[in-house]
Amino acid sequence: MKKVALFLANGFEEIEALATVDILRRAQIAVETISISDEKTVTGAHNIPVIADKTFQEADFSGVEVLVLPGGMPGAKNLNEHEALKELITKFDAEGKLIAAICAAPIVLGGLGLLKDKRATCYPGFEAELTGAQTTGENVVVDDNITTGRGPGLVFDFALRLVEQIAGLKTRQEVQNGLLL
């Protein structure tokens, strides 16, 4: 089973991060939450403190095959300012590994040029920052190795699509049914 790293930056959208972790773990997918700061405690956009599994410096990404970026502001901006994270994302993209971003977080991918000539979606108002992308306004868009989601109210669509990509349609349906969706 593929291992997932989900990144937390101060100001992250709590629903997007925690619901994604919850849904992936319901599918028996290994997920580590990674703080991009020097502290494991990260405070979300709505002042909810969350304790990450590891800090970026402590994390070993050698076994990770999927990177997930939750949105929120200023969380997405903080992710976009973390140079080591952007280097990791670029490396994963070059290797064709799965990268997922929701809400405002696709701005990180857009700024790296990873959305050029790809279909993508994001929170309304951030489309111009998805450089080179064909923005669709769809709930979730998968184009090659990149998955983008529109926003917090659509996190179930986003996370269940990731479950399907990582563990298959049968697992997605099982998790979806267990959530009464």
C-alpha cells in the first residue's frame, strides 16, 4: 500500500486536512502528517491546534509515494514559501508520483509550473495563480499524476478520489458506504 505524507502549515484548512487523513486511514492507507515548521503543533485557519506526526526535518520521504497539500489561508501561502517542500514536490512530479492539493493549495503547484497544460481546479479566486492550467471549476480534477480539489465542502469527493487512486474502486466504495455517502 502506498504511503502518504500530508503537510500542515500554520493557517491550514482544518476540514481539508483532517477529513482527508481520516478518510485515507479508514481505507487502511498509511498517512503521516508533516509540520513544515520546527514544531509539531500546527494551528489551523480557525485556531484549532493539531499535533503533526513529524516535522519536515524529522520526516523520511523515501517510502512516500503520495503528497497531499490542504488549503486554507494563510496555510497555502505558507506551504508555497517552504523551499524544501517545493523541491520535494518537484522531485515527486519528475518521478510521476501522485501529488494532490485542495482549495488554495494548488497555487503551490501552479507556481512550480506543474499545472502547465493540465486541467485543474481550486477555490474560486485562485485560478490566476494556477499558471498554465486549464481551470475547470469541477469538484475534483485528476490529470496525470496531479489531483486537485475545489474546497472544504468538497473534501469527501477529494479524499475518496485519493482512496480510489491509491487503493482501488472497491475500497473507495467500502469507505464511502461506511460514511453513509
